[in-house]
Amino acid sequence: MLLGQLLVNGLAVGGVYALIAVGFALIYNTTRMLHIAHGAVYTFGGYAFYVLVIGLGFYYWLGALLAVALGATLGVAIELLVYRPIRRWGGGPNSILIVSIGTVSILQAIYALVFTTDTMTLRAGALRGFEWGGVSITILHVVTVIIALVMFLSLTLFLGRSRIGIALRALSDNSALAEIQGLDTGRLYAIIFFVGSALAATAGVLISLDIGVQPNMGFDAVFIAFVAVIVGGVGYLPGALFGAFLVGFLQQFVVWKLDTAWQSGAVFLVLIVFLIFRPNGLFGLPVARRA
């Protein structure tokens, strides 16, 4: 039942990617900033969880909640201390992109200095789970998918029905007009980064339970999130969710026919194909037409 196992693995991996991609898409759709440091927030979530559980002896559930809160706080700090001064000094998207890459490099160096470059794991032995039809399903597989879907649905309701969510949508549609109408864009930016970073930190907690955490894993994660957003369609959050699961399945099925070394290459190939033949993604063009 190799095919069934790959499907289950792809679903679980896609759940982690979905959390990162939706958070990345939320920030980009509303601020138009390529927040590459999103990957460093994802890594921070994993390390914070490791320190709280292994270093300080917190219960897993409490450590997870605190790690997500700390990761969200780091995202807001990057917005307030790094991006906002750049915008205030007249820096545009290119300046933000460069400083974001620099932020990732600095944070990765700090992680390596504090935790070394070794992979830090929170558990010993196999994950608890069960077998169904010859397919091994762990509790973490199930929890990852459930968390990804619940958080996405909660975010959708928040954006669609709350006053803050409606303000965020207005900011996304026309930031200049939103500011003219009296919306506190600085506060809204902080909220955006808090929510998007919380999603990334949640993914970091989940991946640390699965394979552990190491300093450089954030850059690969944010690249996959970027591909997921392109595949699903820029500006459409459900597209980012769908694209993330699609990339997760793709990586697993590459292992079925090819070597694991081809996983990253396959994702890069998908990016090239979509940029050439369907730059609006799977859902981007219909959404643009409806708008």
C-alpha cells in the first residue's frame, strides 16, 4: 500500500505547508510585502516549543500555545522594528525584500549560535498511531490536518465577519483609500503580522514534533509557501491552501518514482511551469474576473 501511505504523508506535509502558505499569503495580500523572514518565524516557533518543553518542562499543550504566541510576537516585532522604519524612510518593495532576506540570515545565524546546527528533537522513538488498510497513520498526521483546516476556517470567518477582518480586506483592496478613510493602518499591519506569524509558528511546532528543528529549515519552507501561493493564485487565500496541499502531494509522489533528492527540484519545476503558462495560478484569473 505504498500509494496509500504516500497519500497520507502528502496530506500531513500539506497541512504544515498550508499553515505557512496561508500566513505568507495573508501578509502579502494585505501589505504587498514579500515577507521572506516568515520562514525564520516558522523556525522560531519550533525552537520556542523545544525550549519550553525540553528546557523548561512545560506540558506539550501549554508549550505549544506559548510557542505560537511567541512566534506571533516575533512577527510583529519584525514589522515594527524592521519593515516600518524602512517604509517610513521611503523604502519600497525592493528594499523590504532585501531587508527581509537579511533578517532571515541574521536570525538563522542566531539560531545556529544558540542551538548549534544539529537537529533538535522533542521525542524518542516512533510516533503513536494506528494502521488502516495497510497504511500507517500517526496521531500527528491527523492533528496536523485538523489544525490546518480549523485555523484556515477560523481565519476565513475572522476576515469575513469581524470588524477588524473587514478593515483588513479594505486595506488589501486599496491601502491608500483605507488610510484616507481613517483606518489605523499601523495597527492593522501589526494585526496582520500577528495572525500570519501565528500560523507559521504553529507549523513550526508541528514540524518539530515530527522531524525536529534546525536553523536553516525556514528558507526552504518559505520558498514552498511562495510556490503554493503562485500555484493557487495570488490574492486568493483558499488558493494558497489548495496549492500547499498540492505541493505536499507532489513531493511525496516524486519519492514514489524518483529519489528524494528530486523533491525540491520538482517544486521548482512546478513554479517555472506556472510562471510561464499560468502566472495567475489555478484560481487567480477567475477571482480577478469576478472582482
